[in-house]
Amino acid sequence: MSNTNYSRRQFLGISLAAATLSPLTGLARQLQTKDSAPGTPYKALVVVLLEGGADVFNMIAPTEADRYADYRATRENIALPRNSLLPFSHLNGNGLNPDSYGMRDNMGAMHSLFEEGKLAIIANTGTLLQPVTRSDVENGAPVPFELFAHNTQRSQWMLGSATGAEHQGWGARIGNHFYTEGNPWFNVNVSDSNNLLQTGGAFEAIHFDDAYVSPDTMTAYGFGPESGGSELGQVYQTLYKQQLESRNLLMAAFARKRMDELLRPNRLEGLFDNVLNFDGFNDGVHETGKPLGRQLELVAQILSVRQEFQNRFQTNRQIFFVNQHGWDTHDSDNAHQVGYLSDSLGAFQHALADMGIENQVTTLTLSDFGRSLTSNSAGTDHGWGSHAFVMGGAVNGGDIYGRMPQMRNDSPDAWSDRMIPTTAVETYLATAAKWFGLSDAELGSVFPNLSAFPERTLGFMA
Amino acid sequence: MHFPFRNKLKKPVHHSLFNTTNKPGNKRFIGLIAIVLLGITTANSIEIPSSTAAQHTATALKPGGGGASQDHFSYSRDSHKVSDYADASAFLNRATFGPSRESINELFRKGSYESWLQEQFSLPPSLHMQWAEDNIRGINGTGDIVDHPEDWKRYSDTLSYAQRDIWWHLATQAKDQLRQRVALAWSEILVTSVNNGVLLTQPDARISYYDLLVRDAFGNFEQLLHDVTYHPTMGKYLSYLGNAKAGTTPGSHPDENYAREVMQLFTIGLYELNPDGSLALDAQGNPVATYSQEDVREMARVFTGLTDQNGFFFPGDGDTTHFARTQPMIAMEEYHDRGPKHILGQDIPGGDTGTDITAALHILFEHPNTGPFICKQLIQRLVTSNPSPGYVARVSQVFNNNGKGVRGDMQAVISAILLDEEALHGAELYPRRFGKFREPLLFITHLFRAFHAQDAVTVLNIYEDGPAYTYASYNFHGTGFTRQEAPLEALTVFNYFTPFDAPYSLKQQGLVAPELEVYGKQGIDDLLMGIITKNSFVYQTYELAAELQLQRETAWIARREYDRLLDELDLLLTAGQLSARSRQAIKAYLVQQESKTDKGISNEQLARYVIGLIMTSPDYALQR
């Protein structure tokens, strides 16, 4: 809710006054990095979840007459008008995509980034157990469990696997490879959701708001030393500490979680002294939840003090998670979501350029699933394969990776009117993870089912 | 369209997130970092020995049993008698919006949980729309809402606040506590939300839907499912209001939204279940899907033809009326797919909209999954996050047959949930995993009920010279203080949390803690403490009222009757389960304050601190 966000920002305000209470000592000693911990230069992955299942087929559409006619005939009343599309030329580096395409007319910012070579399109990617064709699927070839359900499909994206054997997110697994004992600031969750992506590491992903809100507003209420309430604060902590070893496992887990949250912010003193502010981000209009622009602004601000993080926490690598609600468009067009995504990504890339770290930060989108090709009169239903976007200076942009599907119900790429993914989630994500610093062997470990697919990586990053 | 709530804050405080200055350090915290790290290491090494886990299952009580026992516990007493005040308090935590001294005494006097339940079942429902019509008065030229029902939409920004106020008022003060409490549980299973482009501007539609849940809370599940399906609020939320048969628009297919979620979330779930709620696995040990995409397609054809009572199949925003927003949807048969349907292995011959929907909902109602799927979630909402399979099986059996051959009798189900041995004696039976975390809404309602929060005059006037209303409430409408949670305000149809949510460390032990998902996003202690201690920032920013009555507690502190104070707070708040060490620490703090010549804190403020300490402690957070 927007008012929730508003008040949250207020609380962030008062909380920060006290967030800087404690000097940061001791932690550096306790963080152990293994010899293979990544070195400089700093690199970050920013994962953007388009929550609800994005209708990417109303973001990218064919422009050539025949292909557009197919698209139009399939999508009917929800098809984008051909003359409204922002045409782009792509390199067709892999030779699989000879046709021409355009972007939706309110994707100006992403269109510019594509033309500048800073944005790539990953065609028709999705959850798979093995490569399958339409006839394979019709003949009962294995496909991921519970396709088309929001939660299961989003989980499979976050776990980087559809096999059901994985329970830690791929972000957490990458962290475990980089940092033997875990690193509390490797996985940073800026979204308004908890997420599997960053779940299962030695540290629960830090929820960035949490870090600020809890203990310092407690201070403001008289529970901290500054307001003369230190005795009270001690009692408060005693009540948690004494339950750390509670016989009740839920109680003990809660006490540990809260103690961790309570204490972590005290490692922040001075961390944000030299933070930069950025223009260009906005709250959007009628955004559900915490607006994506605000989340990306916060990521940019954290990145502006990345050197402090590196000095204190050896975070030469970080993964940030952000989300945008509102993509489950059963009964609406997604124009609003598309435009806000494009503007927010554009502002973020601009901020990175201002800081001179465009080559060090790569942003990638993922979503629950794509959507049905055909309309239900008002919108679209849950699908399978979808296009994704990768953005950054290190991206070999201006091209389409993987193969664009034929957007017709009777196409060999369609199962009824849902697109069968032509690139596995694993192949897509492993490409970014390789750039991030994972060895070939580590890629196989982070994405255990990667070997089921012909290509380990796609080449959109060096 | 204007977002409601946005402009409520009278004194917006603009803080730059990073506009901070250094302050002297707090050395006290440093040593604790090591403790946390230690705690985390320990977390990973704690495990339930598999033998213990198996024992939990093995010793699960048999249906109808009362004689099962473990070494340390046995049912020698009549488990349905209210044997002491603490038990009464614990019961009221599950069955109401929080115990007060009066409600504890009343239940104890009755002496029987069953008679308390019977009385609750017989109370007339407190309906939220009725309250609005009786109490919301227009002022400064604005008409009363009862006489101007179209103002619900016209002034939806303003009246959306009223929806929250009504909920807080009735959750806290309505006599039909059990009904209201169960309605909240239903609203978290059969989810609709303000977070929807259309419903955002229709507070009356949201209130009307909630009233449906209040009205049907104790009815038959099939009736509830039917009424939910026909309510225009659900029709809009899951986009089947105005869902037309295939080809109405060239090339179109029926909307699959409700067809899928009514199966996945409202009745049978994704996987075949055993009657005890556990997964029914196939020969290879894999879960079995309950439905296929083909079932979803067929089901989508069923839910064609419904629209609201505006007279248009695809009503525009301008067509809507208060009547249409609050009355059941109707069918326009020319948009309904009359063909035969094949759903979950059963044939529906195909007919008019009503016949098809009744037939399809009956298939779902009769599905063997529906009992365990729904009952386990109700247990989780009211009693415990990790019920034993035996508990789920006993309640499911009552769902399947109330003893008189009736399936889906929710009075029988709710009684079975609240009177089960595991509900009444779970803390002794399953000390390692009994309980559920309170959700933020329930913290606040409990605080209000326990300390008799007083209403104040509310004036809703969010625009200068705009519509203005007045009524008595807690004035808790403008806050984000519950953070991710307010009634009917979930971000998605998956609620604020799902039945499967848990921190990773608990998941590894096969346990869930759904409500912690809400805690995880934002700490709630700071806000709760702000309310309890009457922090001026919190109260002024949000113009809160809800004056707590703390005369007793203040007097006990003045008289240094700390044991009496803590006895009472322990009973009211933690149902006698405040740990000895917590109690000791709080008492020591009170004694410590006493020794100061100028402590600078009033006795009332001390009482507030003590209440705050308890209510932000893990002892309290985990309802057992």
C-alpha cells in the first residue's frame, strides 16, 4: 500500500538518526573469506522480479508484415498496433532471429539502452527439466511441476531449477561459494517481499529496511542509550536472548532472527556518510507495494558507498533483489507497468553511469512466467516462456539471445496458446553468474540441472 | 482515480534516508554480535532427531480419543472444562481478538468451552456495512452515507479510511468475537484486496465482501464458497466479472484466473492430500497434482456469463452503483459457455450459468482434499502453525461428516478445532513446535481489548473543503503501522503469508511459521512500542486516539506491587506463559527504577514500558 510505503519512509527517517549509534568494530575479524573469495573490481547483480507474470508479448512484437499479421491474428484485441512500435535493429549475432521487432511505445528508455548496446533481450526463456518441443510435450515428455501456478513457477526461477531437488535460492548458493562463513551483506533484499532467491545462505538475506527500522526507532522510544532508556533496552534484549535456546523451535528461531536483525544495523555507523542522491527516480502512479523506482534508487545509493562496504565487509560482490507488483494482468493491459519499468530501469542505468560503474553492475529481469498468447477478452492468462531483459555496460547489448518463438497458436513453439521455452532459466542465469565470477565447475554446482541443456551460457556477457 | 490514504498525513515529515549525523557509539551492543553469530551457528546445528519427529506422529491422538498420553502428561481431567484462568486466556487468544479481564472471567464463570462456543454461535453477526450506515455522519455539507450510498465511490479516498476504522472498532468491541475472528481467517484464505485497480475505489464493495465472510463464517462451506463465487468483489478481484465465453472477442478464451485460484487456493490445493493433510505420494514417492491445465481451461468455461447488477456485461467504471457493488452477481446467458465440461474426472452436462457453477463448486466441495486443505489452514490461523497429522485428520473427519451426515458444517469444524486436545493442551503435548506467531493485526486488537482502549471523535477530512465525515473510532485508519498487514489489503491473492512460509532454518526442520513472513519484511516492535508508550511522534503523525486505560497497572506500580502487576499482565497477555527469566528481568528493572531518586519516568509510563516489554518479547509473539 502506498500509505504504508509513505509511513515506512518516515520511519526510515527517524530510524536513521539512531542507526549510526555504534562504532563498527570486531566484525571484520569475524568475517572469514576463503582464498577464492572474489577480488576487485567490485561487481553487483541486480535482480528485478516482475511479480505476477509479465506479458512480455506486449513489450516486444514483430514488425515485418507477415510476422505482425500472425501476432495480430493471435492476440487480436490486445495486440499492439504495428505503427506504434518503436522499431529496433538487432545484430542477430546467433543467426537465429532474422526477423525485425519493435518495442512498445512507452519503452523509450529501454529502447535507447538497447540501441546503445547496453540492453539485451533473452528470448522465450523459462522453466524446463530438459529441452522440449511441442511434440515432446504432447507425448508426455517431462515438464516442470505445476506450470502456470504463480508461487511454484516463481520459486523455480528463484531456485534456478525446476527439479524440486533444490531448496536454497541461486543467490544464496552463489554466496556460499564466495564466502565460506557467509557474508551478511552479500545478499541484500530491497524489495517488499521475502524471496527464495536469497534464502538458504549462512546469513538470511538482509532486508534493507529492517536493518534501519527496528532497533533505532526502538531507541527513539526510549529503548536505546541515547534517550536514557538503556536499562530498558537491556531488558528488551534479555527477553530475546533468554529464548535463543528455547525448547520450542519456533520460539528459538524467532529469537535468533530478531537478535540478528536488532544487532546488524549497529554495524552501519558512518557507512552512509558519503552517500549520493540521484535524480530521475519516481514513485510511479498507483503502484502496489513499494515502488520499483524507490527500490532502485535505494540500490543506487547503496552502490554509491560500495567502497565502504568493501572495506568493512569484503563485499566485492553483492546481489540486490527488487520487485515490481501488478503484472498479473488477467483483466487489463500492462501499459502502465511497462512504462514504469522502462523509466525506472533507465533512471537506474543513468545513475550507474554517473557513478562510473556501468560495467560493474548488471541488471536482469525475471518473472513468474510469460502469459497466454491469446486474449481472454480483457487481458491474458498464465503462460510459460517469456522474454527477459539484461542491462549493463558489460552486457553485449543490442541483440536478441536465444531464439524468438513464432507467436502463433499453431506454431511449433506453442503448447496450445502458451510458449514453450526455448532457453532454460539455467542457461540464462548461468551467463550472468559466469560474468559475476563463478568458474565453470561452480556454475554446475549453483545450477545443478544446467548440464541437461545444450548451451551452458548464451554469450550476452563476456 | 486517486489513491486513498495517500493524503491523510497532516504533518508529513520528509526525511532524507541518508541525511544523518554521526553520534557517539553504543559499545553495549558490540559484545552481542558474537552472540548472534553463535546463535546462527547453533541454528544450523539444531535438529529434531528423526526418532522424536516420528514419535510426534506416532503419538498423535486418535480421533475421538481422550486417553492418549505421553510420559509427562495425561488427560485425567475433563479437557473441555475451563480449569483455570490461564487456560481461559489461552483459549481466548485463539477464539477472539485477544482476552480481556472481563472475557477471561466470563469464560471461567461459564466453566465450559462448549457453552461459550454455543453462545458465540448464536450471537447475531455484527455487520460492517450496518455499522457504517448507523454511525458515519456527513458534516460540513456532506450527506450521511446511509442516505447517499453512491458517495462510497465518489468519496472513496476518504471513505477507505472508514473501512479500516470500522474493522478496528468491530474487531475490538463486537460481541460476536468468534465470528469476527473466523471472518478474518476466511479473509486470509478467500483473499480479496484493496490492491486492485477497481476495488481501490470501492470501499463499499470491500466492506460488503467482508460482511459476506462475517455472515457465512459459521455456515456450510459449500454455501460460503457459493456466496464468495457470486460476490462482485471476488468477481472483480479475480477478473471473472464480465468473463465471456470463447470467441466473444475474436480468438479469445475464457479468463482462467478464478478457475485456477478457486482450486489452488480456495478448495483443493496443488497436490493430492491424505485425510491428515500430508501429501499423498505416488509409487515413486512424488506428489500428485490435483488438477491439470486442461482442468483449468474447463473450469474457466464454467465461470463465464457472470456480471454485476449494473445491466452491462462489461460494465465501465462509470456504470457501477452501490447496489451492484454489494449484491450478488447475475448471469447473462448469452455470454455463458453452455457446452459440456469435464472437470477433475467428472462430467458436467452443460447448462445455464447457475447450474454449471453449482455443479462445479459441488465437485470441489466434495473433493477429498477440501477438508484437510481448508481445515489445516483454519487450524494454522487460529491455533498452531504445525498441527500434528492426527489433529488435522480429526478436524477433517468432522468436516467430512459432522456426526449427522452433513459435510462442511463450519460450526462443527470450528468447535473441533478449538476443542481438540491438541488445541487445549498443545503446549504440553508438543512443547517443541506448538503455537503460532501472532500477526500484527492481532497484537493491536489484543492491546486494545486488554486495556480497554477508548474511542475518540474521528473527523475524516482529507481534502480541504472536501467531503467530511465523523464517527467514534480509534482513529487508527491513517497509519501504516501494521506495515504489510491490514484487513483486505494483501498484496496478492496469496495473502500476506502462505501456509508454507518459514525461515530457512525452520524449513530444514520440516516446520513452518507463516506469520513470520510479515515480521520479516519490517520489524513491528518499534511501532507497537510507539503505540503502547504513546510515543508523541507516532501519535501526532497519525493522529491516533485509542486511549488505553492503565489505572490499575499504574496504581500497582505506585504501590510497588510488582508481583500482582506481573501476575495480571502474564494472565492477560501471555496466558500464564511468561517465562520465569522474562519475569525476573522485568521485575528487576522495576526495582532498579525504584531506587532512583529522580527517575524521570511516571508510574503510568513505567506501566506502559512493562506492557511494551512483554508484548514485544518472543514470549508474547508466539501464541501457545
